Amino acid sequence: LRLKTAVENGCSKGACGAKKQGNCWVVSSGLDRFPTITLKLAGVELAWHPKSYLYRKGSSQTWCPGYASNAPARETVLGATWMVHSDVIFDVGGDRLGVASARCPEY
């Protein structure tokens, strides 16, 4: 819930160049004005860009969040969106996770 509120507050009064419509945003000028979210995992900060945490509905200008509240727990379900545009390596044997920015194609 805090993540959703933070994005909504950051985009209030048209600050992101988008209009809120239900749970989604109608965007007319791209996602550049949406906030970049910083995730902190095991003391390491990772940038989660709007092109990753928002997904486009078809070919419209409507973008929706790829995360959800896990109420009543104080947790947020990130889903796979935090891995979009990243190379993610799961080292199960070494109990480690590696994340690096990637230049992924968009379809």
C-alpha cells in the first residue's frame, strides 16, 4: 500500500503527465516523469524504473501497476515486474541473487 501511495503522491496534480483512471494511468507523454523506485534487498539498492513497474494495456496509452498490496500484511507483491529490463541470476547453491541492468528488446 505504501508503494502505491508513493507513486500516486508523486504523480498527483498531473506531475507525471498522466491522468489516473481506476488503478491505471492514461499517459500522453511517456513514462519519464513517473518516479523511479529504489528497492533495497540485503543492503543493496536497485532502481525499479516505471517502464518496468508499469505495464501497457495492449497498444493503448493506458499503463497499469505490475505490483499489488498484500493487505492486511505490511508487504507488497512485486511480481516479476521488478526483473523486467534486468539480468537476474539466482545462485541457489550460494544463496545469492545477482541483478544487473539489461538492454532487453521490447515487444
